[in-house]
Amino acid sequence: MKAPGTAFADAKLGLFDRQPDHYSKVNKNLPLSNDNGGVHLYSGIPNKAFFLAAVAFGGHTWEKAGMIWWAAVTSGRVPPLCTFIQFADVTVDLALDLFGEEAAKTVRKAWNEVGVTRKI
């Protein structure tokens, strides 16, 4: 979660971890039909956002970041074809609901750091 894209590399076989750690590295031309739209390949982006939020909160992961992400995936507020920004917004809203404004700012900052930003 800390460093997507670094899980493995084998130069002899030409294999390497293709998970990007920032939204700017998403390859919009890559066919993803065998990965349900890139759910596995691009999971490094929200994973890193989670990691950054958890580190910023400090303490045990499950005390804040874990509760926020779990609430997001179980809330019914994540649509079937969810975009990164939609999921980010749900986590920010739930951080606000669960822990207040500073927590929401912390989660938004984590998403901003991985390139998932609001256009406003």
C-alpha cells in the first residue's frame, strides 16, 4: 500500500508491477476487459491514499482510516461503476461524519497526493 508498483520486478522475464501510485499514471488506452475495468491494476491508487491517510492519522490503522474506508465500502454510497473521485468523496464525507472536519481534510489531502482531486 505504501509503494504501489514496487511489488516485483524481474528483468530477465520482462515482468514488473504495473500498479501506478498516482492517477496521472493511469493508461487510458490500456485494454482492461479482463480486469473489470482495471480494478486490480489500478488498486494501488486508493491503496496509497489509504496508507497516506492512516499515516497522517497515526495510531492504529483500524482506529480512523480503517473505519472510514470500511464505512465507505459498506455504506451503499459507492455506485457499481464508481470513479476514483466518487470513492474519494465518499471517504471524505464519511471522515467528516465519523471524526469531524480535520479528519475530512486529512483524507482529502491523501487523495490529492495520489492525484485524485476535485476540479473545484
